[in-house]
Amino acid sequence: MEYVIEKPFAVNKYACHRMLSGLTGGKPASWVDEGEQLRVRTADPLPAQVQSDRKFTGGQIVGFQLKASCGKKVKGKHRYFHTADWRSRHAWLKRKGELHGFEVLTVHCHAEQERIVAGKRTFTVDATSFTGILKVIDIVKFQAVLISGIGSTAKAFGFGFIQF
């Protein structure tokens, strides 16, 4: 289910992560900060008004946006692609699609590095913005990735949320 929760505009991503973790009891959820509100997807009901319970079908073609942290793990450390390397980013998204029940039909991406402040810690992650069209192949896997999000890095900070 998809929920929209009002929030103070100046709350940072780490604070959003902490608020949502408390709201979901630590259960899987993906989210994106939309300025004055958070859009949250979870399989479990929340004490909030449902915004959209959109249903997808196999073979359906939809436009999407996604902000994800793209790269590989090498000896346990994240290694990001060079910001100009769009081919590796497209290949990364294609692999994620194969794992999560969708096929990327067309995509454009823009990459930069984003600084994350998490309490007293700060670090930098790849922030790739994808815009394109995908085709739903396996509805069960696709519904699962809508809740869990795409990628393994920075999902706690609003990355990995597929928007339609």
C-alpha cells in the first residue's frame, strides 16, 4: 500500500528514516521525500490514510522515475561507477529489472555524488536519477520490489523508490 504522510519541510533524510522505522516497527518499506510529505510503500497497514493502492498487471508498460545508488561491492566496500559512465548504470538497472520482475524498455540517467548526513556521520553515495519506461514481467517480484526498493545502498535515505 502507498501512503502520504505530512512532515516538516526541513527534516533531513536521516530523521525521516528514523521516523519511518518507528512507524513501521522496522519492517520493510521504501520511501521518498517529496518536500512537505513522505510517500511510503509497505505491505503492512500504517496508521495513515492510503493514498494509492495501484495494481499492476503482467505485460503492463509504465513510465517511471528512480533515484538509486549504483555500483558494485568489492571486498565488502561500495565502489561506484564514474559519474559519466551511463552504460554501467543502464546495465545495473537492467540486471535489477531481471531480478525484480521488470524489463527496462527505455531509460535516461543522470549521475552525481550526494553527501549524506546521518547524525554525526557524513558520507557520500552515488545518486543516479533514472527516467524511462518499463514493462512488468513478473507481477509477484515487481510488487515485492515496490515495497523493498531497488538497490542495497542508501535506501534508508530515500533511494530506491520507484515513482510512477
